[in-house]
Amino acid sequence: MTTRSILPVRQRRRFPALLAILAVGLPLTTAHAESPAPVSAARTAPGPQCMDAKGLLEMNQSSPDSITLLDRNQSPWRVRFNAACPGLLAAEDPRVAAVDSWVCGTGDERVMAGDRTCTVAAVERISRREFAQQAKQNDVARPVTLDAVNVTEHRRTFRGSPSYCFSTRHVRGWSDSAQGVTVETNPRYSGGYRHYVIEVAPSCRGLVHSPQLRFHSGFKTGVICGHPGDMLEVIPTVDPILDAIAERGYLPEPPINRTQARCEILAVYPAAS
């Protein structure tokens, strides 16, 4: 059977290690993927708002005038350009060029991809929540129509990114948080993250004190990303003694809400370490 598929262009680049090349005698060095060799110990930043481009873990671009990056310490950043530079991550070998691989927004740093060069105007720290939003937008920004393909098997292949998704299979526990719920996962299977924040609507936050929760994936993949249909289900605990008392009319109202409540999941992102 031949069919035409519409799939999203995946513009995120995840790297096991984006290492700087130190060229002898040259003041400008370039940070990009050359080898999986371990990165050296902690370095001293030349300024408080300088990003270390050695060992970058991830790049995303959802806006033509900026990119977001995750450094080797899993700290998220935004790099803004002097002019629009769309489609950088779709080009060949995207990399950061800066003196000793420090990006400080001084005007001497560049992001290069293929034969394109984009001058850095500013760099700033961002929250993990914002980085997760940018990574998510990056995945769904541009659909593309592929040539005719031969479909031999139908499989659900969506897995999501650990930047904004976690697998319910590897959840170890959960606790209340100001936004809703914080879940503990196995970092080995979650991109190195142990805890994720799950944001729900304000009206749902009072429901998450139940000792039992259940997660429902809107895509039926067992992965929670804050996509439409991703839900948190609150399962009330039944106390048979209190129920018996309530049924005999000794309590003015039932001691629990026997109705299971589902709350829409608005956002998912790694908790600050």
C-alpha cells in the first residue's frame, strides 16, 4: 500500500558532547561535536552571564532570531542574534565559535552552520520551563510532506524529548509542588533527569493530595509531555470505616469524593536541581 505521510521536521540537535577545538595561535575557538572524549573539570567564567559552550548537550531553534541551548551542566540558555538566522539546525554541522568557547554576548561570538554565520548579540539564562517550551515548539513547528512511501507496518514511534517529556514506566514516586506535582523518575532512562515538574490548572492543585495518582498519555505512548490529551488522574482513597459511618447518617456529608478526577497537564519540564 502506498500513501503520503505528513510528518514534523525534527530540528532539535542533541549531542553526546559538543567539544571545543582549541586552535593553536588563533584567538577564536569553535565548540562542536568532534569526539566523545570527556570534558575537562570546571572552568572559571569571564563574566556572570557567560555560557560555557564546551560540552553542549542540546540546541533548539523555534525563532529565527535566537536559539536555546543546554550546557554540559544541564543549565538552559538563550542566544540571540543581531539579525534573523532561520533554519540553522537544519543546516550541516551547527556549532558555536567563541574565544575559549565562552559566549558572553560581546559581539565576538558566532553560531555557524554549513556556510552560514550568525553573529551573537546577547546571551541569557532561561528557566527549564521555558527551555522545555522551546524544545516542544521546535518539534512541531514545521510539518513537511514526504514523497510516497511504502507502509509495511504501523508502529507508534513517538517518544518525545527528555527536555519536556517523561515516561510513566520509569516513575518512582511523586510529591506536591507549587505548580502541581513533582515526579521522581529513573535518570538513566530520562536523559539524566531525576525529577520533573508537572503543571496543572489552578483548580486541580487541591486535588493532587491523594496518595494515588495515575497518568494518561494523549498519544497512548506512555510518555507525558503536556500534549493535548495528557491527563493526571486523581484516585481517592476509600476508608471503609468512614464510609460505613457516612452511610448511617452520622456524618453531614461523605468523607471523601468518590469520583475520580482528571486534570489536564499543561506543561512538563525537568525540576531545578
